[in-house]
Amino acid sequence: MIETKKKVCLRTFGCQMNAYDSKRMAGMLAEMGYAQVAEPEAADLIVLNTCSVRRLAEEKVYSYVGELKRLKREKPWLLIGVGGCVAQQEGDKLLRRLPHLDFVFGPDALNRLPELVTQAAKGKRQALTKLGPPSAPAQIIVPAEPGLRAMVTVMTGCDNFCSYCVVPYVRGRERSRPAGEVLEEVAALVAAGAREITLLGQNVNSYRDPDGGLDFAGLLGRVNDVPELWRIRFTTSHPKDLSPSLIEAMAGLEKVMEQMHLPAQSGSNRMLKAMNRGYTRERYLEQVNLLRQKVPSVALGSDIIVGFPGETRQDFEESLSLLREVRYDFLYSFKYSDRPFTKAGRLENQLEEEVKSERLVELQALQREIGLAEHQAQAGKLEEVLVEGPARHGEGLMSGRTRAGRVVNFPGTPELAESLVMVRITEGRENSLAGELLPAPGAISA
């Protein structure tokens, strides 16, 4: 029998929220009869889910869409769409600049993707980029096989307006999903086989249930009660909104993992004020100390921007000293890049690219040193590990994550996949841990 099913290639750029949105897109398109393929050459429809948080990500999108022009000439029936934050930011300009593009849609128009595809097939080119309440009813779409780890968005948008950040302009103001809707999606994912759920939001600490006022700590408590769910993670947390109740929830809820992404962005009070972050270095360190008092085993991560307009060598040294003082387990570090609509792009004293690059290299070298030392300090500890599957490198090794999110590779067999096991850590390496499996008569399997 000849295969006639339509094929879609989905390309995702950027954050975990985009990855979540892409899974929703895949579900909608599957209902339209589209099967996913990895290569654009095999597709009848190509959808790019884009990121504009940094200029480099935006440039990658333009480059990628430009390369698809040849493919469109070879396959005139091919449909090409761009969604996500670049779509929201550029809107109609994308259609004017790229004549081979068929449709554009921002994050709030995601639920109208089937309509856009149908109309594009009839020759209608359009851009849907209005911010506000979703332009079609929300759909809870759960993949038939979501995998061991899945993500659920609990809120979108941001009200903080950090001076460097485009998110409020492309994702809109903060909007929280009803707790009942979140719980329904979590339960459906668990029923389909997921055992670890990551709750997503630009600032999860700002979550408020629109139907009842439940805050994020309360939502965690409700998700913690979902049967057959083993682990809960969440990201991202804004330091100024980190509440004592959330810290208590992390300390007291068994399924909430000991890991937090708490972006500092800079160790300099002068830079934090210019960034409009809403806290000082001293306040940030108070939050870190309280968190570690209540959750001693927490693995803490951060974001740091180097080369923000006006950053002096002293300001940069204060970021380095913050790394030495906090000793992050993981760090996302970036060179400042100006973004549309933001105040920072209009500031004087923009730094030379060479200076930003040199500082980024220096910061990352320090973090590699700290990260390795933190990993080496794990040697000898017993850890509960959720086994994900065979390790990427090394024959006869399995790989999984500790409660704190650290990757552990250890000798084992494929039958251990999707189970909780106990592992003794034997060695700390730069990007992972090595360990040995312990006998576990009470091991849990999915």
C-alpha cells in the first residue's frame, strides 16, 4: 500500500516553553493527519517555533527560513510557517521579507495553527500576532507516548520588564492557567506514561490560579497529590518573587525535587538596578541562604549576562565573586545583545563585542572549575536516580538523573530504564557523575 499521509517537520529554537508549545503543535497537526519527520526535505509542511530572547537566535531563524527558499522552488506545494517569539516580534514584516513564507503566528495564536495551515493550503498568506487572551479555546493535547519526562506550562508572559528583555513584548503580560486545567493535563500525561513533570512559566513564582487565587506553592501541593507521579520540577523563578511558602513547599513536598533555577543576571548592584531586576545582591544572597537552610541538598542554577551597557571591570568582578560565593551547580551565561522595544538598547556605553566575548570566556572558565568541584564533592553519596535509558557514551552504561537533576552514568542493563534506583556516586566529572548501582529490593518501575 502506498503511504499517502502528509508529513510535517517541526523545528524548535529556544527555551523549554517553546519545546512544550512544539509538542502541542505536533498534537494538533497529528489530528489533521500529519506525521512528523526529521528532515525538511521529506516534509509537506515545515513549522519553525522561534526564539527572540537573544539576537543570535533570531538571526538563526532568518538564515534557516532563507535556506528553505530552494526547497519551496523544488516543491511548490510545500507550506512554510513561522511561530513563536520572532513571529510575534516581526509579524507582517516576515511575510514581506520572505515571499516563500506562507503564514506567521505568535504564541497567543498557537491554537489557530490548524486553521492557518488549512487556509495556507488554499493560498492565503497571513500573520496572526495579536497579544492577549488566546485566540481560540485552549486544547489539552497529550502525546500517545509523552516519554518519562514531560512539561506543562502553568503561566505565560511577564510583568517585570527587565530593561534588557523582550519577553513582555512578545509573550505579553502574565496570565496563569486555571489550576484545574493544569492538574488535568498533568494527570493525563501521567496516565500516558510520564513520571516526571516540569512546570513551566517565565516566572512561576507569580502564578495565581484565576479561578481561586491559589499561589504557586499551593499548586505544587496539588500536583504533588497526583497518583503515579514520581517527580516534580519547575522553572523559572524570579528572585524578587521567591516566597517563604515556595521554599517551605520545596522542603516539605516529597515529589518536588531539590533543584532551583534562580537567575541572578549580575553580581553588581549597579548593574542590577540598570537591569530593573528589583533586588540587590544582598537580598539575592539572603534568598539563597534561606533556601539552603530549608533545603540543604538543593542544586542551584543561575543566568548571568556579561557586557550589559555600562558594565565596568569592577561590575564584572562582582559577578565573578557571586559565582565564587554561591557556587552554582549549573549556569547559563550570555553576552548582552540589544533587543527590540527594550530600554537597555537605548542606553549609552554599549560595550565592544570583543570585551563581551573575553568576559564570557572568563566567566565560563570559572564556572567550569566550580561545577567540577561541586560534582567531585558528590563522591560517596547515595542518590535516588530516575533511569532514562542507555548512556550516550560507554558500552554497558545506563544514564539517569538524581533528585537534584545531576546526570549519573553507571553500569546497568536496559531493563532498568524508566525505574527509580539507588546509586552510589563514585566520581564527579565536569558534566556528569559516575556511579555504581546498589541492590534495591524496593525499586520502583514505571
